[in-house]
Amino acid sequence: MTRDLVVTVGYVGNRGLKALVLHWLNDINPVTGLRPVSTTSRVSYQEHAGQSNYHGLQLSVKKRFQPRLYVQPALHLRQVDRTGRHR
């Protein structure tokens, strides 16, 4: 590394448990066109069984070329969630 170069690395993580998940029961069967229980319509069922994970990495490189001229590229990452939804 040179004295005109600064590198910064950061990490952020988060975990979520017991997220609300919605399930649909008694849906119409696409093959037969009928519901499993014909006397009842579509039924929703909710439970706190979902999970989410977030991992973020921040990387910064800053280079000074002249006393007042800096170059700093940016890197953006995205969130990945797994909620366990079933339809």
C-alpha cells in the first residue's frame, strides 16, 4: 500500500427468526379443477416459522492523485431473504 491509498472493509449481518408466514389450504387442484374439501373455500393458515438472513459487505478504496483530487469507486451488494413461504 502507498500513503495515498486508503482501503476500508466493513461487514454487517442480521438474522430474523419467527417471521410470520402465510399458507393457503384447500386450493383448487389444477388437474381436477376441484377443491379437496368441496364444502369449504380457500383457507389461510398463519404461523411464525419464517427466517431471514442479511449479510452485507462494504468495501471502499480511496486513492489521492493530487492534493485535492480523490477517486473512490463504490460497490453495492444486495440483501438475500429466505422467508419459507409456501403456496
